[in-house]
Amino acid sequence: MFNSIIKIMLYLILSYSLINYFNFFVWYLGDDQMIIENAFRLSLHSSLPMFMFLFLTHIFYYPKVRKNHALVISFPPIILLFFINLGFITSTSNLYYFQLYQIPKFFDVFRSFELGLTLIIISLAILIISLNTFKKVNENPGPTSSTTIIIDQNIYKYTRNPMYLAMLILQVGIGMMLSIIHIIFFTVFTYIVLKYYVIIPEEIYLEKNFKLKYLDYKKLVNRWF
């Protein structure tokens, strides 16, 4: 009963956030006018519930028993969404409230719906290939689950972390497509957290469990590409 209530609450919070995000970008990417205060308020109604959703998802669903899996800081999609959301609210807070600085004009080269969409498609293709590779060997792709084999086939012959690479490409693509440069800037923080608090703990876990087999794989295949 409690789990059902939690799920319903999370769905409602997420739905509220996504609806407001949709309304914001319909205006932001369109030709209609809006009072700055209303735009800022709408951005808050988009981002703050998303932060709440991510925080509660981690609290209620991150495994309480921290053994037999990599000691990652959180679920990687939560990390990705956190920094996309943080980039968004940083941008709108500066643009519509604090107005402390302006993004230099030369960064406008990263405002491209077409190129952003292309990067998103590429990232999704990498994710699908990666997930299908896990599915073929009946392995759970989540870093909070135990690992039984080293996957070194298909896309994993070229990069040890294709899904995390895809997440970084996805974040850049979203920032470009939505014309929010801060989302692209915050990809640096996504990279840092993924590297030091997800990937390295995973490597420690895999080295401990597979020893020379994983060390040999590390020598053959790069961490990113």
C-alpha cells in the first residue's frame, strides 16, 4: 500500500513538472510574449518539482543494502536529469531574475534545433544498442544490481561505458535543441559525477569480482572511446 502511494505521488510530481516544462518551452521557442516574472515563475514550477521527484526517487528506490553491487552515488539517469534541470533553472534564474551576466554571443553557435535533435537521435541509438547487448546476455544494466559477466561484445568492443557516453551526448543535444546553453555547460558536471562517483566505483567493483579478466578488458577498450 505504501509503495503504491509513493509511486502515485512520484507520477503526479513528475507529471506536474513535465506539463510546466512543456508550457515553458512552447512559449520560449515560440513567438508569444510573456511577462518576465511569469516566465520565471513557470520555470520554477517546472524545475522545483523535478528536483523533488529526483530526490524522492533516490530516497525511496536506491538500494538500502550496499553490497554485491557497485557503490555508485545514485542512479545514472537521476544524475543526468539533475544537471539538465540545474542547468535550466540556473539559466532562467539569471535571465529572468538575477540578470548577473550574459552568455557571450559566440556561444549562439550551440543553439541549433536540427543539430541538437541529431545528437539526441545518436545518443538514443547508442543507448538502445547498449541495452540490447545487455538483454542478449540476460544481464541487468543498472549499476545498483550485481554483475555476473563482463560484456565485451558489440558496442562494448569500442567503449567500456557507451550508456554514460550517450547520456553526455544527450545532454548536449537537449541543450542545443532547446537553446539553453547552460544545460550544455552543466554537461561538465555530469561528466565529473559520472566519472568519479559512478564509473570508478563500478571499475573497483568489477576489478574485485573479475580480477584479471576485467583488467585485460580495460587494457583493450578505453573508458569512453
